[in-house]
Amino acid sequence: MSAPTTPTYSLVDHHGHAVTSASYQGSWQLVFFGFTHCRAVCPRALGRLSTVLAELRDLSDRIRPLYITVDPDRDTPPVMRDFLRAYPAFTGLTGSPDAIDAAKREFRVFARRRDDPEDPDGYAVPHTAITYLLSPDGRYVTHFPDSMPAEELTAELRRRLN
């Protein structure tokens, strides 16, 4: 499974600024899709990725970590901004349902809303838990499974960035 050669998107960051895939060219992009109401997978993945970025030290300055929502109905820029206070390295991206659907198609991400009586809003959004790496020119390089240990991911990113 892989993303297209050069995935594109047109979204809004967690500060309310319009961004596109071209906005981050010049930096490596580390892209993870999720949602702020996720109870386990997203917090665990963002925590692991934050640890990896800290371990990379000076190399992390070359990486733009992006968290793209799969739940645009709830994940407005203010909600994303508040959620990402716990993960300050990340820029949250959201947008209209159509814009999010387009981004998901570009990265070939699965996400589907389903009823969940345990959630206060009555639904959850199971989704692909993969981290994508894009080169500074926006091209797909590789992806990492959610199960990859932080140490292994750190070593792989260090190898690719050097």
C-alpha cells in the first residue's frame, strides 16, 4: 500500500490559515490521519511520534509533522488547536468534509463514521493508522505502520534524512 507519488490537499490549519500541500514544500512532511475524539490510537500514535521527533533532535527541524483530521464535523481549527497543545510539534489540518475526503483519497486513507453509544456525540471514526513520509518536494517516500516501535522509527527517519 502506498500513497500516490505526490499527494495533494487543500485544507485549513489549526490557526485558521488556508494551506495546501505546497505550503510545506522544502520540509519533510510526517503525516498522520486521526481525530481529536479518538480514545486510544491517535493519542498513542501522536505520543510516539512526539518521542521520535524529540529523539531526532536537530534533524526534527527539517520535519513538518502534520495531523489531518478524519472527522471534520467536530475537528474545527479551535478544537484541533486545543487538542494539539499536548503535541506541540504538530500542525493540525482540517477542512470541509469534501476537502477531507479528497485528502483521504490522495493518501488512500480509510476512515468511516460509525455509531458508537460510548461516545458523547454517538459516533466514532475508525481509520487507517499509518504515518506517511513525504520528501521536501512533496513526493511520497514511504509509510510506517502504527505498530513500529519508536526506536525503529527514529532510526529509519534518521537514515532517510541524512
